[in-house]
Amino acid sequence: MNSTETPLGTPTAVPDRRRWFALAIVMTAAFMDLVDVTIVNIAIPSIQREAGASFSQIQWITAGYALAFAAGLVTGGRLGDIHGRKRLFLVGIGGFTLASALCGFAANPEMLVASRILQGAMAALMVPQVLSIVHATFPAHERGKVFGLFGAIVGLGAVSGPLLGALLTEWNLFGLGWRPIFLINLPVGIAGLILGHRFITESKAPRALKLDLVGVALVTLGLLMLLYPLTRGRELGWPLWGYVSMAGALVVFGALVAYEKRKTRIDGSPLIELSLFKVKSFAAGIAVQTVFGVGLGIFFLVWTLYMQYGLGWSPLKAGLTGVPFSIAVSVAAGMSVQKLTPRFGRKVLQAGALVMGLGVLLYIWESGRYGMTIAPWQMALPLVVMGAGMGLIVAPLTDAVLSEVPREHAGSASGLINTVQQMGNALGLGLVSVVFFGVMGDRLAPSEVGPAFVDGFQNALGWVAGLMGLIFVVMFALPGRAAAVTGGPEEAVEDEQEKVLVG
């Protein structure tokens, strides 16, 4: 493709056949990010054993990525609007590839944590450009097909990540153990960098908002002051400075609100559009996204530790056990968007929360009944129920949250939704120290490890079930039916397709 700049939503006058190469490149990058999130979880116990990482470092290997990704998402999108989406995409995929190499060759746990934080920051530059490039490259009549392909990629990433991570860890390629889960990104990233430079068309927003780096700094500082004491508190004996730091985080968040109000008055380009919270459905939706992210952050890490540490399963056995869950999520998400939500509206989301909570309770019951002898097939039923509930929520939730947001703020609202879900995920990973490790003894005999992890798993899932109940209640503030974002109906439908997929 040529490098003629086009504003978002204004494709090149004559569609170039090479736009499909561009699509393959940006979708491969999106797939790489999706897989990277799930591929790491299954390899966590192997990393802990072989790299000698502490459990708090294990939490930061996952939470650090989520935190950096969340903190940089809005800024990454705006940088693309200002400086060019192709340019930022190439910087992002190049940095993501470099960070993956640093993760794969990490000499110690500290280097791995730092590299994962860098990887999350680079993903925050890369991922927001994907759908913007698609929108700027393809004419309107082709975008429905493209968004459908993107949805399939999202589903494939959810299913293949744990399996790929399990296989790469189990195969121990070249004696590298867990390292290939990161090194596999190198050839993909290098190819994306070279081909993206050639085939992707440059585009910018005609009137891009200014950056709010102070807002990003305050958000990141507040979350660090909250998360660091949560992850380190247990092993350090819950020192006083930890409580002071967590209390100070509230002060920082208060300063963030005050600064964002001032920023809105001065130049109208805040990181967080505070006026959105006057819309009841949006405020409730942000609460739902945050709490949902916390629940998922707790569940996925604890689930991996339970299967591999508590039950002593191999990564491959644990990865295969999760396949019914991933399939159930994909199937239920498709049904929810295409058939159920248009007919039943908010009730589908609330049913999803109840069904997922029921699956969690069923899992607690089965774990208690079978103890250390539980088999993968016995986990299938609760995992399918949980996956079905999650699928009913994830696909239509963004549309419901945005349905009463004025069209001129739809972009800011969508970015904020994705950001708070990632922040909730990071907070959930931090809370694992409290709800999982907090119920275990500090010095366990070998014979006590398995039962202790089973008890910790049941306790953590009890918290997840409670969070699902809270989500069910908060969802009453969402609109009964999701209407299109205020504006032209055809454009609103296209925008909403994008926002559901990017979430």
C-alpha cells in the first residue's frame, strides 16, 4: 500500500488488494498479544521452579503486564492518532518483540518482571492501533466481514493460548524449559515489523486530543501504591508502611480526579472524561468491568497454581483441562450477541453473572468432595458452566455500557472501559496474596502442600462467587435494552462492533 495519510474512517479512494496483507499483519499482532496473556499463566509453576521466583514475583510477572498495559492503553491510542497509527504500530510490535526476547533470556526473576512490564507497555502502543488501522484501510461495506474475522481471532486466542503454553513447556525445546513461550514471539514479531512497514497504510486523526501524561502518571502511581503492598505484604509480615501506602493510594486517586477536572477546563483533553460518570449506566458499567476484571485476575492465577502445585498435574494436563472452559466462552459469546441480547437485553448479562457464579460454587463443591483425587473430567461440568456464564457477559457488556453515552465521547468511554478491566485484572492478581496464600501456613511439610493449595483454591473461589453476586446487583443500573450510541445509526453500529471486539 502507498503511505498516503487518511483520517480514521476515511479509507483510500481505490481499495488496494494489499490491504488484506495489512489485515493479516495487524490481526497476527493482536493474536500474539491475546495468546501472550494466557500462555504465561499455564507456565507460571515451571517459571517459579526453574527461575527460583518467589510467589510475589510470580504475581508481578502477570500483574506487571496487566498494569503497564492498562496504564498505557489510552495514551497509546492517542499517540497513534497524533503521530500516525502505522508508526505507533511498528514501534509497538518492535518493542513487544524486543521485550519478549528479554523475557525469554531473563537471567533472574527480577529481569523477567521488568521485561514483562516493558512487554505490557509495548502492547499498549500496539493493540489500540489494530482496529484503527482496519477502519482507516477498509471501506465501510467490507468492515463487517473484517470484524467477524477479528472476533474469530479473539476466540482462537482464548482457546489456543493455554494449550500452546502447555505444549511449549512440556516439550522443553532445546532444554530451554519455559523460555520458548516468550521466544516464539520473535519470528512472528520480526515478520510483522518487516511486512507492516511495507503493506500498512499510514493514517492519523484529523483532530487528535492532546496527551495527558500527568494523568497516566497519577493512575500508575496510585495503582502501584495499592498493588505493591498487597503482593508483598504477606511475606513481609504486613508492615506499617504497606497500610500507609494503600491509604496514600486513595489520596493519589483523589488528586487524579482534581487534576482531570482542571485538565478538562484548560484544554478539554483529560485522560478520564469525568462527565461520563454522570451517565448512570456508564458508571455502573465501569464498576461491573472493574469487579469482573478483579474476579478473572484472581481465578486464572489461582486455578493454575491449584492444578499444578496442589494437584501435581503437568502443564499439558492442566492446559487440556481448560479446553472445555474456552470453548464454552466462545460458543456462549456468539449466542449472546447474535440471538439472546437483542431479545432479552440486560437479563442476558445478569443471567451470565448468576451462571458463572453457579459454576464457581459447583467447582468449590467438587473440589471439596474429591480433594486431591479430582480428575479433569470431573472439572469439565463446572468449567463449562463458568465458561458459558462468562461468554454471556463479555460479548454484550461493552455495548450495554456505552448505549447511553453521547457519541462525541464514545471513543473516550471505550478506552476507559478497556483500561479499568485491565486495572481490575491487575488488582485481582495482587489480591491473590490475600485470598489464596493468606489462608495457608508459612511453612508447610511436603504432605501438607497439596491440601493447603486445595483449601486456598476453595477460599479464593468463594471470593470470586461473591464478586459475581455483586456484579449481578450492579447490573440493575444498566439499561434494559442497549440502544445505539447517539449519532448516525450505521456508523454507531460499526463503532459498537469495534468496541465489543477490542474489549
